[in-house]
Amino acid sequence: MNATRDQRIEQALFRGGSLTLDNPAYCHAVRTITEVLVQTDLAPEDLTARALGMKDGPASAAILAREGGVAAGLAEFAFLLGGHGVEISFEKQDGDVIRPGDTLLRAEGSEMKLLSLERVGLNLLQRLSGIATASRCLQERAQRRSPTTRIVGTRKTPWGLLDKRALHLGNGGTHRLGLGDAIVIKNNHLALLASREEDAAPMAIEKAWKFRAESAFIEVEVRGEAAARAAAQTFRRLQEDASEQYPCLLMLDNMSPAEIAAILGILRREGLWDHALIEASGGISESNVEGYADCGVDAISIGALTHSARALDICQRIS
């Protein structure tokens, strides 16, 4: 049975379910990032705690939300503190909607550990919760205009797979998890193949097609109508010759909603629509996302979800 467009988008761009601490690659990423942050923050010591004569007695702490949003990073927070002998009990789970005043979790351990790990732990929670909150907000806004349009992130992820998991928790798409799991042909790749984009795109797709078994999807970025048509024609021919359905994406980059709507009309009239999923990208933000959703694209990618994430306001209270 042929997969629907939505199923193909899910298959290609929504793969955050694998990003858990049970996944060795993800666990390694969390450990690497948090260890570096803690070592940097504590080098050479917590001078304030020493100056005030803080003792290493038992203490407890509550992690509280000071604004509403979507919780993310709770599992990673517990992983970080648990590695230093602090016991964690959850009152919320990753992906939960939270409100001001909600307790997210409680920690029990030495007062020195709770103090010295506070900032790194809160930075982790605030960043990931901020990404998840923004992702869910934009997804809801887009789907009010176009129920089939999905919001996805990009590789503009300072914290790598952790940012990708936060997108997932906010119902957003992960896009590629890294350079090694999908083929995304960008404008700089095309520039090395031919001087004209409409000539380079088919050449690139032909080369990439041979590697499709190793790739979650193949996508090509185009910036004009002629290249979009040429790429979609190539996708159609390769899929028909191979008698298989495979996630093939056209990234329409740095185009206005009107330009994108015109290209979508061409793809439908020329029988190319079923052979290419459409992603709008470039310069899309909270202020204009609804205009892009109105076009009826399959996905809207927004780098600002991760490269400019606003931290959610979360605090720690020690007793």
C-alpha cells in the first residue's frame, strides 16, 4: 500500500523517538556535553561555597517552572545529577505541558552538589524546554492554517542531538540527525557540479539515488522554478523506473509564499506532485510562518528554533 504524504514526511523528518538515554549514541552525546559544561563551570572549584563555609550535609531541592510551556530535558537533568550521587523524583515528564508554579522534579543529595550543579542543570532544562515550547507553539499555529503542514528543525543545533530531542518533545520534526543518516544536497554542493542550478540538481539526484539504501531520505535545495521542476522530474523518473516509493524532498529555499505557491501549482499541473515532498526553508520565523503554511507545503524548517532558542524560566529552590 502506498504511504500517504504525511506518512512519508514522518518517515523522513520525524525520527526523534530514537533519542533516549537507552540509545548509546544519544547517551554519549548527553554525557559529553554535560561533562564539559560541569568541568568548565567548576574549574577549579566553587569558590563561593568555600568562602561561605558551606558544609556537605544533606539537602533537598525543588525545580520549579516560573512560566508555562513544554517540559524537556528532565531525563537529561536526572542523568547529570544522578551521576553525582543526587537522587531525583519526577513530578512531571518530558513532553508535559507545564504551568507557572508547577514542580517539575525534586532532588535529594549533598548541599554542595545541589549548589555546584545548579547552573548547568538549569541551563539544560531551560534551553531544551524553550526549544520544545517554541516548536509546539509554531506547530499549532501552522496547523491551524494547514492541517498537513509540519514544523521541523535544521542542523543549526549548538547542542546537537539534545536540541533534536527537544524538537521532538515539542511535536516538531528532527530533520537529519547528522550528516551520516540522510542525503541533503545544498546550494554549495550544486555549485560544484554545474553553473546552472537546473542542470546541477538532476545530476546530483542521479548520483545520490545510488545511495538511497543508506539514507533515510534524499533532499535537494533549489532556489528557482526551473530547478524545482527539473529536480521533481528527476525524482519522478527514478521512482517510476525503480518501481518503489522513497522519501524524496524538494527544499524551496529563500522564496516568498507567493513564489512557493506558484511552484506547487506547476508540480500539480505537470503530474509531479506525488513524487516530491515539499519543504519551505530560509528566513521563516514566528512572524511569517502562517503565510508559508497557507501554501500547503509538507514541512517548514526553521533554524531559529534551535540557533536562537529562548530559555524557559525555570528555577531551583533549596531547603
